[in-house]
Amino acid sequence: MSTDNKTNMFPDSSDLIEEILNKYPSKVAKKRAKSLVTNDPEIDQEIQSNIRTIPGIITQRGCCYAGCKGVILGPTRDIINIVHGPIGCSFYAWLTRRNQTDAGPDGENYMNYCFSTDMQDTNIVFGGEKKLEEAIREAYEIFKPHSIGVFSTCPIGLIGDDVHAVSRKMKEELDINIFGFSCEGYKGVSQSAGHHIANNGIFKHVVGLNNTDPGGKFKLNLLGEYNIGGDSFVLEKYFEEMGITLVSTFSGNSTMSQFENAHMADLNAVMCHRSINYIAEMLEKKHGIPWIKINFIGADATAKSLRKIAKYFEDEELMAKTEEIIAREMLEVQATIEDVKSRTEGKLCMMYVGGSRAHHYQELFGEIGMRTISAGYEFGHRDDYEGRKVLDSIKIDADSRNIEELDIVKDEANWRDDLVAKKTSLEDKGYGFSEYEGMMPDMEKNSLVIDDISHWETEKLIEYYKPDIIGAGIKEKYVIQKYGVPLKQLHSYDYGGPYAGFKGAVNFYNDIDKMVNTKIWGLIPPPWKNEPELVAKMADTAY
Amino acid sequence: MLLRHTTKDIKERKSLTINPAKTCQPVGAMYAALGIHGCLPHSHGSQGCCSYHRSALTRHYKEPIMAATSSFTEGSSVFGGQSNLIQAIDNIFTIYEPEVIAVHSTCLSETIGDDLTQIVEKARDGGKIPEGKHVIFCNTPSYIGSHVTGYSNMVSGMVKLLSKSTGVTNDKINLISGWVEPSDMREVKRMANLMGANFTLFPDTSDVVDAPQTGSYEMYPKGGTTIPDLIASGDNKATLAFGKWATEDAAIKLENKCKVPFEATELPIGVRATDRFIMELSKLAEVGIPEAITAERGRLVDMITDMQQYLHGKRVALFGDPDQLIPLVEFLLDMNMKPVYIVSGTPGKKMHKRLEELLLPTVPEAKFQNGKGADMYLLHQWIKNEGVDLLIGNSYGKYIARDENIPFLRMGFPILDRVGHSYFPTLGYMGGLRILEKILDLIMDKQDLESSEPEFELVM
Ligand code: SF4
Ligand code: SF4
């Protein structure tokens, strides 16, 4: 594909899809065909997602445990998370997501530690509940934490250790908060099941434990922001300047006491819809706190989101302050765009990542004139692609049915009638709550949407589109770079960032500029490539 | 402080592991399998394990690490993973076209009790394994041993399922490589070639996980031991297995199966372990030791004689795997350093015995532990009680190093935050020079950073 056009319509990709599917055994082809969609933003299109990965297909996906322990509980610093299982599961989740945290000089922080029951064969044969009990006791005696989380891994689920019963028992014995998660890796079809299980667990065992008023005029929870590379730190500063009390963040730079207090907020702002919408909905059902979808990836998106939050509180001073911050920050944003865009405009990008990032990052690329030719999620559901309007039509299959839906009842003592009334009155003025349109309506016509992309599909896409950059994860990084195409890690930011907010946008434009315009790609062919007389005839030596 | 809750006070722990000095079997099996040419490793379990193992190896090598998974669901966990694996084998040969699939199990499929032999037989009977292609496999339950055990099991799997004896002996030896870097495997080949030895090295990850940038991706790069070479290993006249924890089992199996006699040595790290390796190699391959090798040795000993005054008596803490730690301790002792604390999560009484032999005569105060209870938390507590001048281990050591202000040498698996290990060996005499250079750099850099201005000096 030519990359110099800035506005031309993307080509129809049906020949590419056909070529991809041709390689597959017919059963596989039939299944995969429903997860590859040539986008048309004007019409409603269905994409198959959140279904099991076919065995033998090289996938990006991880497991339920990774979503629960790694993603949702990982960024909270003052809880000891004990992984009940053989050593590996805990080892690989040890500091491998870049959740920064600021505990101050002597605050509690267990995030740099890795705790495991390191199950041995005898424990597998005779059961590991005693060992888990003892491990919890030892952790308590050494560290005296006020919370301990217990995570069950695949073999534990099979041998039937009851992590909930052990947690209850130890909670009583030690008189601290202890709770378990049945997040065995085989549950669900991806990390997504683990998000749901984590949401349930925190809501059941932590949220609502502390009714103290956090204080302040405007009280906000930020949901689905994980402080990768310091993203939360950037956003925290804006809120502070606006005079907004950030009651809790789920879960970047967070503490357990924030969660305990989360039901005292006036509004929930949801960033990653996929991983955290459950808590937002449960807080509304139980306490009457409304939620809105926001996005702080992209400068325009940040401005829009800050305005939306300010508008909710209906306060002139707050709105003026918000405009002041936006105006101030946009100066640097615009200056950087002006500089960078001359080198990035018209370039093509593709993104296969997460359950919201593949959508959000399109904004950032768009701001420097780059176009998304193809995108997809690793563990998204249909609502993340097509919008929440399809929620009622999603079929729950055997793999999802086993993930518990909590039965939430209204908490009369802590019910916010004022917020319910506020929601109605704002809705009358056209303010949208509980809305998410999904990724596909925001993508260009003929762009290719792919759910749970496989390695084979990635290869074909690179050949066909010759993109200028791809956003994905660590497993894809060096594969794609071997093709001479730079890969930006959108889970870990290649150890850069922050990328959220205005400051983050500026960082991102500059980083992408560096990646797509680095000179090294030009040095790949050796200078003697076209001078055969310089190439030795000798066979390769043995080493 | 990064590890601010770590205290001096050591309480006995029976059940809680904190900051492990090991990981699980399959990641080792996956790495070993990459040392076969044209091989796609396959993880038989839920997709999470596979994703984690690929990520760990990718971060360590900064290279593509491909592997497939059986993607178990809750249903497969109840009914067994047979249909998942058969379907996976079919899909892999159709879509990704490897020469061989190397299957390893996971805790999940082990706990269920999936029988890999029988499942692979079934796949073969069902015509899912194309003519001339191979499926090998091994059991890697992580509730036994460690990542090193997994490597060992996959290497043994190569012997069990591929090596054959035709009755005609080749004038060639097998070099079975322990878990070392591609740079080290390349270095072993260089030394063996220099000696004129005729050999097959397996596994061999050089030119696989250190592939050059050419602008086009090769799913199966040019490196790796070929299947014909692996099959023929049963006809070779002898085996030299280096790195006992990772290779001795395979060497024994090859002897039992194909009557190939073997010697197992420690990894050639430092002067004396390399000496022993070179002499065994010379004997088994029936080749002399050339002047070039003697000169390399001389260079290493020369640098030690010149520099040992800066190293003498320095206290060192180490964590990692037995195969690396044992010869490394010997090397440090030969440089008059004091390895005072040594920890490995990998079990095995032999390690304790060997360390005792090495340490008791000159460093009786040394503390060492492996297997149960031997984690980095314990190591850190020892350090808190009495400090050290140098820490050696994988990237996780950087948290201790920063908290305690200790120079830190990265060696072992995984190294997540630096590069170089893929390209510059630590094996052999040349590798010894590199280790020594790195240690000296660290110790002298600290001196330069911390000396007062009047004491700051230019020359050594
Ligand atoms: S289940 Fe076993 S194989 Fe999988 S990551 Fe955990 S310890 Fe390793
Ligand atoms: S064993 Fe299960 S929980 Fe652990 S990493 Fe593997 S899939 Fe995830």
C-alpha cells in the first residue's frame, strides 16, 4: 500500500482476508472468518469476540489469573498478594507490568515482592490448604499487613483447594482483611474473565468498608487506569489543580483504603471499559453513583474528558479552571504536533492490544496525522467493538457462563438520591451517562478489524499493508521488528511514557516520531549486497 | 527503599516463598526446544503459561520467541486435553509448518493426568503428523524441580524420541549443552572447532535466539541442531554433557538407549572448570589441545595475576542455578574472592555437597542453601546481617543491589533489563575474561564514584 496518501480511501481487504483464511483448515477458517471484519462505520456490523482461542493457534492472549492478579490487583501497593500454586505463575507476574506507585518514604509497599506457596508434588497429591493457611500466617507474622489477597491457579482449581474457606478462616484468626480469588487460568477465554473475577472480589470484600467522607467539593473515582509508566501521576495533578478529590483509582497508584472508601464518590469516570465496567455498574446499582466513559489517551480526548467531568459538577469556577488548564497545556501539545506531523502525516499504523487501548491509541496516532489501517483487541468483547448497544444481544457461552455475576442490592443506608436526581436532570440536558460507542464506529471505512489476531494473520497483514508502525505487546515486538517495521509496546510503552493526558500525548508524539523516522532501518541491507564480487564464495563456517 | 519490609531478623518459614530464586519447568523446556532447527515449542495447558514463558524468554533475548498452546478451557480441564492437543498438532503443521513440534506439559495437564505418549500416538494414527515430520514431548510438572529440570527433561525428550543407533559408530561426539546463552553455545563450538573435534552440539540456540536483522522474519531461523543430527547422536562414539543439572539425565538416557558412553562435567566457567572441560573434550574426541587454547587460558590467568589484588577478600553474594553457581564459586575462589552467600531455588543435595567441598577449606563462614526455603528474601536478610561487596544474579537482584548499595553483576536467567548476554559468552577462557572484566569494572567504578576528591586517581 502506498503510504504517502493522507486522505485516500483504504482498499477493500477481501482478497487479504481470503488469503489468510485459505491457509487454515476449514473448521478454523470458518471460525476465524467471523473475527475478521472489513469496517464500515455507517452500518452495524457484528464481530465475533470473547470466544475461545483455537488450540495450536499462536495467540497474544494470556490467562484469567493474569487478568485478575496481574492487571487489576497488581497496582495496589499495601496488600500482600499470595499466589497459591506452583512457583511459575507468581514468578512471571512479579514486576513484569509497569505499574508505578508512590508510597512515599515509608508507606507500605509490597509491590516489589513476590509471594507464593510454591506447591510441591506432595501438596498436589494431598491438597494444599494447610500449606496455604501456614503461608498466610507466616506472611502476617513477618509483615503485619492489613490485607492479604489469595489467588488460585490452574492446578489448585483441579485439586479442589478452597481458597475462600481458607481465607475466611484466616481472616477470623488474624483479624485482618483476607480474601480469595478463584481466578484459575483455564476460566473464561482470556485475561478478561480475570478482570471480572477481580472486580467481583474487590467489590465484595473491600468496597464500602469505610464510610468516612473523603472531603472536598467534587469527589471522583477514576476506573480502569493502571499507572503504566506513570500515567496516573499525570492525571492526579490535573484533578488536584481542578480541586477535585480523587477518592480512588482502580487501580493505578492505589491503596486498599481508597477502595474501602470508593462508594463515597460522586461520580465514576471509566477509562478502560473492558476491565472495570463491572465495578462502575455495581457502584451505581448499590449506591446510585452514576458513571461516564472518559479517555485520557490523546490530547483532544483528554480535553473532552476533563470538560465532561467538570460539567457534571455544574460549577462555574471548576469549569473555568478546567478551560484554563486545557488552554495552558494545549500550547505545548500544538507546538509538538506542528513539529512532528510534518514527518508522520499519512503514515499507517495498526494496533492489536488489550480491551480498550487499541481504540484509545488511535486518537493519539490521529493527532499526528497517522491513519489506523487495522486494529483489534486481545481480549475485548463485542460491546468494546460495537458499543454497549449490543449488550443485550450478546450470547453467553459455556466459557463465560461460569464467571459469577454478583447479585447487587440497593444499600439503603448509603444510597445517593441526590446523584440519581442529578443524573436525570443532566440527561435531560443531553449529558450522556453509561455510554460507550465502541471502537468500530471510530474507525475508517475499509479498515480491517481483527479480534484475537494470530501470528499467521499478523504476518500476512504486514506483507499486505506495509504499515509504518504497529502497536502490540512484548511477544510481538521482535517478530515485527525483524520485518523492518517498528513496534511500539502499548502495554508497557517500551519502558517510556507516561502517555496519558496532555503531557503524555507530547511524550507519545515524540516517541513515535523517533521510531518511524530512525535511520537504522535504512542500514539493514549491507552495502555489498549488490556487489557480488565482494561476497566470499566460501561456505559458512561452522560457528 | 524498594524492599522496605525486608528485615534483618530471620524467622523460619515453612510454607511461604518470598522472591523466588527459581521459576517453573516449562520455560526451560521451551528454551531447550528452540535449540532444534525448525522446531515450534508447544505448551500443553492453558494459554496463560505459554504467554508467560514466551514473554520471559522474549524479554531475556529481545528476539522473537514463538510457541503454541493447547488453550485449555474449563471443559478441557475437566475432560482432559486430548482433543485440544490433537487439534493443535493438526493446526500447527498446517499453518506454521515446522519440522518438529516439541510439546511440554504444564501443571494443569499434569494434574489432570494427560498421557502425552498416548495422545501423540493417537495424532499419528489419525494422520495428523505429516510424513517426515516429528512430534517430541516431555513432562514438565512445575511442582517438581525448577526451570532447570524442565530444560533437562526436554533434552532427555530429544534423546528418548529421536536418537537412534544403527549399530555403526560415527567418528563424532555429542556435546550436550546445559542451559547457557546462544553466545556460550557459539563459544563452545568455536573451541571445539579450534581443537579439530568432530561433534554434534545439542540443543543449540545460536542463530536461533540471536538472529541477525535482515529485514525479513524467519519463523525458523538457520540455527538449531538438525533432526538428522539428533537422530544420529545415537551412533556417535561418546557424549560430553556440560552442566550436570541440565544434561546428565539425557546423557544417561542416551547411554542406556544407544550405548553411547558419556562424561558429564560442570559448565566451563572460570579457569579450572574450563580446564576439566577441555581435557575431557580432548580425550573423548581424540584430539589434541592446540596452542591457541593454551594461549587463551594464559591470557585469563594473566589478567587474574595482574588484577587479583583488587579482588582479594571481596565478599560476594550469588543466586541462580546450580550449573552456573558451582563453577562460578570455584572461579571466584581462584581469584581469592569470598563467595559468602549462595542461594538457588533449584533442589538437589549434590549442590550442597559440592559447595561444601569448595567452600569449607577457605571460606568456612559461607552460608549456602538450595531448594526449599532458599529464596532471594533469605539472601537479602543474610546481606542485611553482614554486607557484601558484590552481588551476582538475574535482573531481580537489582532491587537488593540498589537498597544496599552493592555493585551488581547480572548473570543467569532472566536478564530483563540489559543486553549483551546473547552475544558475549561467559563460558570458556574468553568467557572468564569477560566475567573478570565485568567484576573489575563494577568494583573500580564504585571506588571512583565514592572516593573523596583528594583520593580520586587516574591510574591503576
Ligand atoms: S501453572 Fe505451572 S507451568 Fe504454568 S506458569 Fe504456573 S507453575 Fe508454570
Ligand atoms: S497455570 Fe493457569 S493460572 Fe498459572 S499461568 Fe498457567 S494458565 Fe495462568
